[in-house]
Amino acid sequence: MRKLLILCLFVLGLSFTLFNFKGLASQGEFDSIVLDFREDVPAAQITEQVSAIAQQYNLNPRLNSEFSLSDHVYIVKGDRQLLKTLKKSALAKQTEYIEPNYIYKALEVPNDPDYGKQWNLRSINVEQAWEDTKGKDITVAVIDTGVTRVPDLKDTKFVKGYNFITDQIEASDDIGHGTHVAGTIAQSTNNGYGVAGIAYEASIMPIKVLDMGGGTVADIAEGIRFAADNGADVINMSLGGSGESQIMEEAVNYAHAKGVVVVAAAGNESRNSASYPARYPYAIGVAALDAAGQKASYSNFGAGVDISAPGGLTDGENTAGGILQETINYETGLPTFASFQGTSMAAPHVAGVAALVKAAGVKEPDEIINVLKQSARVVQEDPLNHFGAGHLDAAGAVKLAIKGQITFRDFFRWLRDHGYLNPVFWIDGGAIALLPKIAMVLGSYLLAWFLRNYFPFAWSWSLTSGLVAGSSGLFFLRGFYIFDLPQWPFRFMGSSIPELGNTIQGSTALNPFFASVLIPLVLIALLLGHPKWKWLAIGSALGVASCLAVSAVVSPAVWGLGTGVLARGFLIANALLCYGLAHLASKPSEQTA
């Protein structure tokens, strides 16, 4: 019997884990509860219910606003414990729903003063993505003209790179292109200076393969392999040409095989095919969008375009439509904030979001690419493939990446929101709930001991099981309740026989059908002829007697009888009947157990 009980508890615990951990990320914060009364409930009855809540819980339910009167929407201060209580009360029958009044917050907006000029970041919904990840522990290799540590890259993490133009480790930028690209990916953010970057907790690996005259495919291919061999998670190549290169394709394939996501610009010739390396199968080809979400006039399209992202479009002196980042002035070498345009600016948006996706837990490059494509905002009419899978959506990509996953932060929040971090939770809601349960169990044993003095019998597992089930069930399981998930197995296992009615109904009031002598009478009638199992029925009768007696003192609430003298008398009378029934059933077999 003990082994069976342990097995049952293990199965219940496992079920609890499987059922309840699925929705961790969806839990939110609230400090009040929404009560939406049904339209067919008379106003006088609503007023009566509101007054009853105020008296019973010492709270002050109020209309949410002057516009809530017609909809009968009330707000009451409360936590998850009150929410569970109200959902199980008679109030549930008179409301459309009783739900948490969740607190929503403004999405994170960085304090960088010129962030407001970065229409491109808002267009990919990056603020919502930042709620879950900022690219921590991810390395993005910028294979470009190098990267110079301008002031707005001061707080950005860097890892060792390489300069394939001069064959040295130092890979600073003398043109400004690579620095601008690195800024889109990981510009220092929330530093009170300049602008923001997409994956600003990621690390940049600067790899210089271009100078004023461009760069060779041999250098670029070596740069790709260097990045793959030195821990890069994502490679951005805002570069390209029309010539197909086997050495570069092999390098792209090599990086992909090592788990690296390769992103490349589609090109700026307004041509019906992307440039290389964007055309290679294992590279994500990125077309450019203007501030209106249309294909930028210069952007290549067609074959090789996998997705589109903001590339900007400037108009002479008006640079508001460009992509703003801090870089260097190639003439003076000094830091400057500049708005650029091009698919070179579009590609790092995708590389930055790829870093967010990988930081969110998606590891394989093919899976990351699928997340980027599946989450993109689809353009329905796109016969010439201007947009590939659609417009890049950082929030959608991160949301898809974390779908079904459980992060430590989600888990901690879920524990906190459900009260598991509060020691009081582990004693079934505190002494107020625990002590009556203990009194019921002890009372059932006391009744059994008293009965044994008159009709001697041996203690047995069947009798003990009946005492516990009849008095208060496996009451320690009641702490497993979770308000918004299937609860009935735990309610059932944590309930005494008299409480089975309110378990099924979801009410705190006892059902007179269960909270009476009726079920013990049926059990004894069925099991009286069995020499062993009749003691289960006798124990249940004694347990029910104890439960009803304690309930009569602590919380005499019975359906149809209220909570006053009538309910109390009903419970006491049935407690006496249960004890008398156990007394009679013990007489025929007083020598055995």
C-alpha cells in the first residue's frame, strides 16, 4: 500500500510538471481582478453581490470607469489566492468572466537621444524583441572594411578579429562602412549617447577584407573561415559582386556546417538577381526597404533574395530616410553620425535579429533562417520577389524562437506569481487553511480510538485510508492548485468526501449530497460483507463525521442552507449520524480487522 501511495504521488507530481510548466512564459503581473457581470443579471443583484464581496473580503469593488456601468465591469483589489476563491464561489455563475487585471507596460525605449531618428529599428519591432533578448553571449562577425571603436561603440563588446588586407590582428576601419554596419548590429545602447543597435549585448568580431578599392574573393573567403573557426555565431557581409566564386561558396558552406548563420546584402544595382555571396544557397540574401516599407529603388530583387529589411533612402541633403549610426568620416577619420542607404545597411538588420534569435535558444543555422522567414511580415503581391519571405520582424522572430521554451527568468516569474516563493504557500495557504485540515484528521483518529474502546478492533491500512479520505483527503496536494490550468485531479485528490461536491462544482460551499451521511451509508452497504474492506467504509464514515463536525465550527457553508444556524445544525446532525453508522457497522465483526 505504501509503495502504491508513493507511486501515485510521483505520477501526480510528474503530471503537475507537464501540465503546468507549458504556460510559463504567458504568466503576467496583476494586483487587481476584473469582474464582468452577465448582461442578464439585474442591477440590484449586482449591487448586492458587490456589497457581499466588500463585507466578506473587506474590499471595495468599483466600476472601472464611468463607461463601465453599462457593461457591468468591476475591479477589485486582490491576488491569485483571491482570484481562485472568487472563481470557485457562487459569483462565478453571475459573471461572464473573472480574470486577472494584468498590468501591461510600455515597451523598452532606449535612452539614446537620437533613437527617435531610427525609424528602421521601430519598423522591425525591435522594442518588443528586447523584452526577451538583447543578443547576450552571441558573436557577430562583421566582414567588411573593419570596425573602429567610435564613442557609441565604447560599451559594445568586441572579440579578436583580423585584417586580411594587411595581415595583422588590428582591423580598424579607414572608410566608415564597416563601422556603420557594426553600429546597426550592436551600437552601444542605453548609454545616454547617440543611437541604438539591434543586438546590443552581442559581441562584434571585426574582420577587414575591404579597403577603398574593394577586396578579393580570396580574402573574403579566408575571412569567412576565420570567423567560423573563432567562435562567430553570425556573419554579416555587406558586400558583393557579380562573379560567382567557388572558393567563396566553399567558405560559406564551411561556415554553415560549423553552425554559423551567414547574411549577405543583395546588391544595389536594381537588378533582377542578387549579387554574390547573397546568391549562395547557405547565405541569406537581404533586399532593402525604404522608410515607407517599399522596395528601395536601388535594391536588387528576384533570385537570391530571401528576406527584406530597412536599407534606407536618402534624398540629397535630406537624409532622414537613411539608416543613422555612428561611424567615421573617411576623409578626416573622426567619429560622425551619418545616414547611409543601401542593401549594405539592410543586411546587418537581419544579422542583428539572427543574433537575437540565437540568443533566444535556437541554435542550428537552418532553424534560425526558418524562424526569420516564417516570422517575416508577408507581402501578398510580390511577383518579382522584391521582398523574399517578407519584411523582417524582430519581435515576431524572437516570439517564434522562444515559443514552447522555458527560460530561467520565465520560470522564476512563474514561481513568484503563483506564490511558490512564499513559504506560507507550502502549508496550504497558511495556518487558517491548514489547522482545520489537521483537526479533521486528528478528529477522525480520535473517533476511531473512542469506538475501539467499545468494540475492539485492530488498526489496518483500510481503516486508516478511510479515516484520511473521509476527513480531509490528501490535503497536502491542495498546494499544487494553479488558478488557470486544469486542477480537477489535484482538487479531487486533495478533497475529503464531504468536499467532493464543491470540488466538482468549483464552489466553497459544501454540497449537502456529499456532506451528509449518504455516501458513508452507501459505502457501508456495499462493503459490509467484506471482512477487510468494510473497514475502509467504517473509516470513511468516521472521517466524514470529523470533517462535518469541524466544518460546522469553522465554516458552516452548505448549498441551499446558507452559513447560519440551519447549515450548522445540518452538519452536526449528519456528523452524529455518520458516527452512529460506524458504531453499528463495527458490531458484527468486533474480533477481526
